[in-house]
Amino acid sequence: MSAVVQIHLIGQMLEDGHLHLTGRSSERDSPIRPDELASMLFAWDEESFYGSFLEMTDEELRLTPMEAFRLFTAPQSLSHIEYMLDEQMEACRNHAFAIKQALASGQFLPDLDAWKKGVAGWRLTGEKGDLLPANAHLWLTAVLEHFTSTHFGVSSAWSHVQREFPALYAIGEEIPPLLDEQDWLQSIGLLPDSTPFRTCLQIVESTYDTQEWHLKIFLQDRQQPEQLVEITSQDSWDSLPLPSAWRSYKDRYYRDVQKCVSLIPWLAAEDGSAGIHIRTLLSNEEAWRFLTEGSLRLVQSGIHVFLPAWWEQVRKAKPTLKAVMKSSHTRSPHTYFDVLHIMDFEWKLAIGTLELSEKEFRSLLSQQQKLMQINGQWIQVTPELVSQIQKTLKQTAGSGHLSFRDVLHMYLLPSMEQEEHADLDQDEEMSLSVEVELDQHLQHFISQLQEITSIPLIEQPASFQGTLRSYQLQGSSWLWFLRSLGLGACLADDMGLGKTIQFITYLLHGKERANRHRQAPSLLICPTSVIGNWQKELERFAPSLHVYIHYGNTRKHGHEFLSSIQEADLVITSYALSHLDEEELSSLTWDTICLDEAQHIKNAHTKQAQSIRRLKAAYRIALTGTPIENRLMELWSIFEFLNPGYLGSQHEFSRSFVEPIEGEQKPELISRLQRLIQPFLLRREKTDPAIQLDLPEKIEEKEYVRLTAEQAALYESTIQDMFDKLSGASAMARRGLILTTLTRLKQICDHPALIHRERNAAIDLSRSQKLERLLELVEEIREKGERCLIFTQYLQMGYLMQRVLESAGYGPVFFLHGGTSKDMRDQMIQRFQDPSLPEQERAGIFILSLRAGGIGLNLTEANHVFHIDRWWNPAVESQATDRVYRIGQQRNVNVYKFITLGTIEERIDEMMERKHLLSKKIVGTGENWITELSANELHELFMLRHEWLDGKG
Amino acid sequence: MLQKELNQEQVMQLGEQILRSMEGPVLERGYEYFSQGLVFNIQVKPGGIITSAVQGTQVYQVEIHMESFPDSSCTCPYPSYCKHMGATFFQIYSVFANPKHFLQEAQQPRTEAFSASILYPQGKPPAQARYQHLPSSVGSLTEQSTIEDWWQFLRNWTRNLSTDMEKHRLYTELRNNYERALSASRLWPKDRAHLFSIHAILHHLQKLDEYGQQMKIVPTSPASQEFTRTVNRFMEELETALFYLEKSNISSADLDHTLELCTEIGSESSVVNWVAVTHVLWWYLLDDPEKEAAVAKDLLEKLAEAGLSPQQKAKLELLYSHFAIRAGKDELALSIWEQQDHHALFSFLFYLKVIARQEEWQRLFLWFDRLPLFIKQMDGQEYRLAAAIWRHTLDMTGRSADWITCLKGMLPRSFPEYAAYLLEDNQLKQWLDVHFSMGTPYLELAEHSKRLEETDPHLLLPLYVREINRLILSRSRTGYQEAVKLLKKVRSCYQKLDQQRRWDAYIEQLAGKHRRLRTFQEELRRGNLFS
């Protein structure tokens, strides 16, 4: 034996020529997995990437006819395996060899029966053909198809043959059903045709009348094609001036004429010339029918047709609709407009080089002619074209007016792409491509919007205390530029790049330009936790600005409010108050409303968001570090604030973007959305080389811990509990239950005491490895004299850690959470950040609840960050981390993320890794999708992977 | 414990014996058992014997003889040295050295270098028997005693042997008994004592045969292994004794008598191969042309008799094959043996050796044509012997280049040497092909990736792609991560080959095929291979 293994191959050849294969190992007499089989039989096959991409099920390998043919005739299998073929396989191999031989010797023909059925099939000639079963003939067809489509030489030869014998193009019903094989083979050139001439038709436009067309018959010499003999309806065969050799082919000629009439019955001559001639005069309508369909059928049946030279061009011309901006609308640079501003346009229809005004093409449509000559050019006005134009006009509001939004949409999303996606929607295929032709002025603006470096830079305001980095000045200039166009702007730079400073610069620039004219004040809405921060920064960088804080119990109402802000350049308030004090805040039109941490209005339905949208302002700005942190709807909400109507109604937006992107993962739609929002969104990342920041490195580490036996038992019973209750629960209850369970599981991973509500339980490190690990790491950090932040989502966990760390001698340990008063918070932050204080008055460790401490704080004294539990959203975590990793940080930043193995946390982590990528692509998912999972999927998500249980317990 | 009771030298020496006797694949399985912790209750017994219990399909008792590994045994049904022994050995070995290294060594192709000595009996020439006290009840022999007397004496001598063999270890008992019997001829002239030892061996073989039948030993019996090995060692002993016998000093009557025994003692046994015994005796003792012709004629007459059972006919034919060889009709002998399955293997190898001793190389080509049929029945040592002779034959006839074809013909047995040869000869595609066919793990092949890259970088692609497919099938993140590493190699391969578009097509199809494996997709993105 010259093989190391022997396998049996069992094959089954299907009707359609596919070969289904299974294999058995002779030695073990056990089935071989189809993928293994593929990797044996196609081990060296480059085409299928060594068997990787063959079709297979769990049971069998499914080879296409071509693959099967190659398997037998040009095997790329492992040569040290002995393949035992069963009877079927043996037969298949013989078929394959027969085909190969026939191919080599040219013993094959197109198969008329197959062509009539609409398949370009082939068969072996003679006896061999009779022996080969029908499905094996499919192999032959597949092989030929393969060669004509992949092999250049074969392919060009084949298309040459097709051009020579257009009858080959006819397939299926296009072939006259009664045509016999002999005739057919003759028409496709496989059998010689001894007739010395060809019968040809010619259609010619009348020189006098655009409504009349002539149809002529010629006989063309096969050897000398330029020699033509015209036959008129008056002629009789015998009186024709024909070469003598042609005379005897009278029957053939009559047959050809008969053929024309049988293919196109209305061509039958009405006068006495029937038999020798056909109709000579056609109406415009008939000429169009002849040109579009009749001629093709004739050609496919072997009758040559000469068409007007211009026809091909007319046929292919693709009309476009153009919206041309009326030139009278040149604007001065200081004209403001919002996105719903209506702009004046007129429609033009472009066909080839022709350009028709709306009036012209409407009158054209009314003539109901399919072929028309305008300015000496023929155009075809098909019924499809008419309905397309009407439809498109209806879609684009038709009336000659477009909003600035429509213009931007049309300009930013060229219709090319609409065609690419035409297959999404059959209707869309019917609509015409629409182009927009902007006037120069608008063109210039829009191109500036698309390229930030082309925007004119403002100067650093003289009253600004400090130095702006160049990208910051660019950011402020951008805000200012959008202001000059009356457009809302979203500044979405990474945390720590100085969005605050850029907005302050914007304010100062405005104030300086206004000279001494009083401008209306601007309004800044931000989370309570960062009001202090804003105050500090404004004091530091722009002491000349009058800032008024509208906050706290003693805040002014009604008239008092208006008079208090009289002198103010900027009023600061919180999101909560923006709704509570809507009356006061909406009593004037602000110069600019700026939302800091704009993700706060992510839910467009909340009263807060609605109130904010109702506030009046000349200009709007949103600042956020994570513009679309969770959902696309959030993006919509922010944009609805910035540029109302720009992304359409919430429903429209949801239908055209949210559902397809989140549901079907259509990346191409993401890029469309990106193009739409790009002019209004400026996002720069720390890693962006253009930023040229000098931030030290950030090192992220994952700290994996395991569950203790106690935790594992709790974990299991919690899941069990949930599944028990889940079966009978209503949809609402189900959602609630799942979310509660999620929280409980995450708490168990932190420490079992969180579940038992043991407020003052003895501190036993052995009950949670997280605590144990935390202490170890803190010891290292404190020994080096460095500081850390610890983030958790759970208040109790925060208290627990505070207690544990203080009792281990690391006190004082600060803890900032949602309930911490503003004063207390400021104190803690200040003390933590102040290096001049003695160690016992500062803190080395700062515990923060993730939500309370995630934003707006500057805690660069720490260079270690712990995430004790995981949040679904990577953006929230990186925001928290950015408290430390921002400008001002001198040292390397270490981030430790705790993950309990085998639990939901590990799975969250897996998802976050995935989502990190998604979020960069402007897509995200919330937590709610979990509640929609099936019981099985839930099980998969929650279930404890036992391999990670702590053996000690 | 083992560390104190054994010393390294002993264990290394055991290792050497194991390398000679046990095959790579069996040792591999043994290693798996060992690494899964399936060896229990390992104990060192007096006399260099180690016992253990190994958990297989059931618990098997293993006994390893440190000094003489072939005496080792296991209660499992495997007919040769088994994985349980291997597992026990690894357990012992691991105390002194890294068992993984040992396994790797065992997996190396082991080719026996040819030397003339492998063609000859491996035993030592018989020495003067030591004095043993003989109980008077068995009677005594003198120099003048006849062969009949000898047999009478031996029958008495082995009266209780069955009981002893039952109680103790088969080979040890039989061997001791045999050696002690030799002291009866202690003071005789050398050649006569020598002849006596041959008869003693034959007699002990007969006793063993009887005992085997009494125990109803068939090839599938658990104890069959021990019987087979005991028989083989006595056969070896027999050939050694015959080889060193000075025939010219033996009377022709005694020779005749000895030869006649052949026909007397043979039984229809599944324990001792009496045809083989007869062949050995004939080869060494039957060289008088007249006598030879007479025996051959007698056999042919018997074969012509009507009413022979197929077994009788087969046995007669087998016996006759000796004369076919003697007459140079190897074709006939080989076709007789081919029909006889494993009974003929001993004879095949025996005559192969003797013809090689006579350096009749051309004659051997015919033998090697038939070799594949016999190879299946050979154990590792026998195969290596045959292969060594064949290779030497090719060398001696100037056909060394054909060796690769021969190796290929001996697959799958010759796999390690074959693969090694291909590698050495730079036939890398064939080399990969045979490894792929054999299912060799990727890591072993990847050791040579540098070589592949230098010689034929195209070959790296199927190697990587195969492993990638396997890794993806593991459905684990670590698997995917490994796959991604390899994908990067595939990418750079295609780049080096200037086939960027092939890579694009590949990665696109791969991502498409596994679009449902989210974790895998994630790793692909993380590796920046596909978005």
C-alpha cells in the first residue's frame, strides 16, 4: 500500500448535477466529517482555498458540477490517502473522463432542448451523448460555462462566435418553438449555411416627416458584405437583378420573409406584395416598437437588421433631473438661514446633451410620443420615463422649492449611491437620479463645511487669559463659522481636549466683535456636578465675562430673574432647572444656548429635552465627549436641538437609519449617516496626530478574579430564581425581572454582602476576590506614593470599600456619590488635587460612584483608575478614566478593570470589546436589548461557566 | 519513593529497552494516559519488578521488568507491549527526567542501520551448564544415554512444570526449569551436551504447547501475549543453539533421530508454530541431498493423498515451502505463505535472513515485491529488520535511489522514515501531503515553516489555512485568537507572492462563512483583518 489511510467515498449525484459526498474511514469504520473530507479531497486546491469554502452540511459535502468535475479530472487531493469509490462515484468518474475526452476532441454541441428551456446547455455528440445521463451533461455545461467566464482566450473566442451568430443570444421563449435542430445549428453557425446571401431589413427615418418611417429589405452578399441588392414591393423574384448564383435560392428568401412575419405579425404587407415583401411604411409608434423589441427578435432568428446609427446612443441615454439654483439668489455672507429655509430652484431634464426646462419637458410629455426629434436630436420618451419624472417630482416636493436641508441631503448623498442601493427598494429603482446644481456661493459654503481646515481662523481673543492650542482655536473658529451660517454645531472632541476652553473662546470672540453693543446673554446648561468646574474655568480663562449662575434654592424668579441677568454675558444652569424654570429661561431669546454633556437630552421625549428644545436662541451648540454614546436616537435628539428637522422626524429617522443599522447591521448606512452629520459635528481624538498632545501613556489591564463558592451559589440561585419566574411573566414584568437580575448578578460579583444587605458585616476579604485583589493593588500603589480612583456603580460597594480600605490603614478615603453635597464634593476634589497639603489631610484613594463621578471632574493627581464593576457602555468607562487621563497628567496612567470570570461580567466585557468598535462607527446598543432575548439566549448570557469556579470554596 | 527505590541509571536503561520494543504511537497513547493521571498504586517489588494499576476501559494490572523489559506484562487484551505499560513507564521516568522529551525521541523515525549481525541469531552460544542439584526421582543420564533416554528424563523432569507455570511467571519458570535440566549434561563432551540442549528446548516448547492447550489459549486470550513472547524467546534460543552446533561432530544416527522428532512432536496448536520449528531444524540439520529429496518426496506424496482437510493441506504446503526455497523456487514459497496469513510470517523472515546471509541480493527483489502483504503482521522490530535488509539490498545492487519508492510502498508502517526522507530530500509538497494525510498536528509541521518559505512559499498557504479551519472549529476565543495570528501570516504570504487579490477574496469568504460566529468576527476586527 502506498497510502497511510484508506477512506471510502460514497457519492450521490443530484438532478441538478451537484454531487453530494460522504466519507468513511476504513480503519475505524466511522464517518469522516465533511470539513475533513473537504480538506483531504481539495487539500491542494487553490480555487476553493484548500477546501475551506466548499458547500457542506453537517453530514455531507456538496460539490457543484464544476467542483465535482475537477475532483475527478484534475484532483488536488492528498495523494497519501487511498480513496475507495462506491458505484455511484465510479460512474461519476467515468462520466467526468468521458466529458474530458469529448472536450479535448471537440465532440460536443449546444443542446437545443436546453436552450429552449432557457439554459445555455451542452451535450456530447453521438453515442457518447446518449450514454451520458442528463445530470452529467450538466457537468459539461458547467465546465464550458466556467471556461467561457474565466478563461480569457475561450471567453473572447466565445463572444466572437456570439457576435457572428446573434442567434446564440436567443434563449428560452425567444427561440421559435417549432425550430428544428438542423435549422438552429445552422443559424448559430455550427452547420454550414450555403445560401450565398443574407436577408436584411433596414429601418430609415423619413426625410420629410418626423412621423413616418421606412422599412426596406436587402439581400447582402455573404462574401462581400458591401454588395447589397434592394428588394422593393413591386419586384418579383424573377425580375430582380440578382447574380445568377442566387436565383436558385428563391425558397430560402421566401422563407426568410415568412419568418419575419411570423415573428412580428404586424409587419405583414397589406397590399398584394405579400410573400415577397413586408410593410414598407411604419408610424412613429410602430417604428419605436420595431427598434426596441422587434429588431432584436429578428436578429436572434438570423435576419440581419440595420438600425439608424443614432439609435444605440438614444437607447442608452440616461435622463437626469437637475435642480438648478436660481442665480438671482446670491446672498451676502451674513445672511443666516436655518436648515428648513426654502431655496428657489428650477427643474431641468437632461437627456444626453439636451437640457430641457420644466415647461419644455412638460409640453413634451403631453404630446405622448415615444420617439421625438428635438433640435435635430432624437430622444425616446418611454412610458417608464414619464412615470419616473412624475414620481421624482412628487417625491422632491415638486413645486420648484427645496429646503436647505433637501439641498444638503442631495448634495451630501449623491444619487449615485441611491442607485447602488436601489435593490433595497423596488420603487426606488424607478426614480430618476437627481442632481443639484448649486450657485457658487452656496457651493463654497458647503465645501467649507466639509473641510475644517478651509474655515477662516478667528484670532485668539485678547481677553482670553492663556494660550490656546492650535486645534482649540480651530474648534472655536469652526463654532463661529457655523454660527455665521446660522447652523447648530456639535463639538464632540475627546475628553480632556478642552471643549470648555473652545466654548469660552467662542463667547469671548462674540463679545469682542459685538464691540460695545449689548448682545443678548448666552445660556449654558450643564449637569449640576460640573457647574463649579465651569465657574472655575471661566474665572481663570475669561475673567472679563459676566457669568451668572442660576442655581440653588435662592435662585431668582420672574422679573427678578430678568433683571439679575441684565449684565450677564453667560448664564449657567442645570438640566433639571432647564425644565423647572422653563418660564424664566424662555422669557428671552438667548444669543447662544450651549448644552454641556449634551447626552443628557438623549431621550427626546423627556420633559427636560422638550423644554430645552422650546427655549429660544439665535444659535445652538452642543458639547459632548461621546456624541452618540448609546443610541442613534440620541444623535437624532441632539441634532433636533441643534438643527431642527435636519435628520427628519423621529419616525423617519428611525425608519431610514436606526432600524436598518441596529437591526440588520448595514455598514453602508452608517457611512451615509456619517456624511449627513459630518458638517455639523467636529470630533477629534487624543490619538489624532493633528492634535499633537503630549499625554503620557495609558495602560489598560484587565484584572480577572473568580467567584468564591458562596458567590457562585448565590449567583446560581439568582439565575434559577429568574428563570422560574420568567415563564409566567408578562412582557413588562419580564423586562423588570431581567434588569433586576442583571443588577443582582453584578452585585454578587462585587461582594455577597451587597445582596444580603449586611451593612456592617465583619470585613472578610475571603468572601470576594475583587476586594482581595483591590487591596493588593492598592498596597503597591500607595507604597509608591501614588494615588488612585476607584469607580463602582453600587453605593453599598463604595461604602464597603471605603470601610475596608480605611481599616487597612489607607485613610482618609474619599467617597463621592450622587448624594454628596456640592460643597462636600468641591472640598474633596480640591483636597485630592492639592499637593501642598500634608498627606493625612489629602486622600490617596478616591472612590466614586460611576454615574456621579463620571463626568466633568479633573482628578489628575491620581494615575491609577479601578473599575470595580463593568458598565455596558465602554464610553462611560473611558469617560471615567479620563478624569485622570487628561491634560495635566504627568505620569503614565494605569487602568484596572475587574472582571469576574465565568460570569455576566466576562460576557459584558466581551460585548464591550465588540461595542468599542461599534461606537467608533457611530452605532451603539442600550441595555434594553437584553430584555428582548429569548430564554435560551438569556441562559447563554447569564449562565455561570463552571470551569472558572474557585476550587477553594 | 520511586526516587529512593530506583536509580536513574536503571530507569534510563529501561528507557533504552522500551525504545527498542515499543512503537511511537503506542507510547503516545501511553503518554496521554500518564498525563491524565491514570496510573495508580505504583510499587517497586524485589527483583527489579514494578507493578501498577492503570485505568483504561477497566483497571489493568501492569508488571514491568526493569532488567528484562520483554518479560513485562499487562492484563489488557492488546497482543503486544501496550499503552498501559507505556503509561507506567512514563510515570517511573518522570521521576528522573522529562517524559515529554522521551516521547519526542520515541516519535523520531527509528531506522535500523544494517549490519550483518542482524541476520544472525541474537543469543549467546551455549556455555557450560552450571551445576544444579538434581533430585534423584527424575533419574539420571550419562554421556552414553540415548535420545530416547533423554526424552524419558525430560518427561520426568517436567512433570510438575504445568503447576509451577500456573503459580508463577510462565517464562521464568520454563526458563529456570530448562536451565536446570541442562545440568544433567554438565560433564558431557561439548557437542553432545549441545545437542541435548536442543532437545531440551524442543521438549520445553512441547510442554508449553500442552500447557497452552490445557489453558485453551487462543490468539485473543489475555494471556496469549505472554505465551507468544515465551515461545518467541525459546525459538530464538533454539535457532541460536542450532546455529552454533558443530554438526560434523554429531553422529548421523543422532541427526536422523533429531530430524524425525519434527514429525512426531508437531501438533495442531495455536501456541507454538511447529512448522516454523521444523523449518529451523531442517535448515540447519537437513543438508544431505538424498535425505532432503526423500523428505520432500514424502511431503509431496502426502499432499497428493485424497481426503485431506484444508488445515492438513495447508500445513503440508507450508512445510513444503522449505524445499521450494532450497530449490530456488521462491515464487512458489511466497505464494504458499501469502495464503497462510500470519502462520507464515516467521518463515518469511527466517528465510529472508538466511538468503541475505548468503548475499543473494538479486534473489531478494521478488521477496520485497511481496513485502507489503507481510508488513501488516509484523511488529515494529520485525518491520525494521525487513526494512534494513531491503535498504541494504538496494545499496548492494546500486539502486539506492529506489528507496523512497520502497518506503512509499510500505506505508503506513514506514511513515516516520518516509516523511523524514521526503523532508531531507526537499520534496516538501509530498512531505506535507503525507503529514496532512496522517493528521500530524500543525505545530510539528510549523517547525519547518522557515524551510517551506525558503523553498516554496506557496506551500505555507495550505498549511496555515488548514490550521485556521481547525482553530475556528474549536469555537473558543483562544482558538480564534490563534487563528487570527495565522491569518496575519496568510496575509503576508499572499503579499509576498504578490497576490493581494487572492487574500482579499480569501478573507472575505472566510468572514462570510463564519459570519454567525460573533466572537470570531470580533477577533477579526480586533486583528484589523476585516471590518
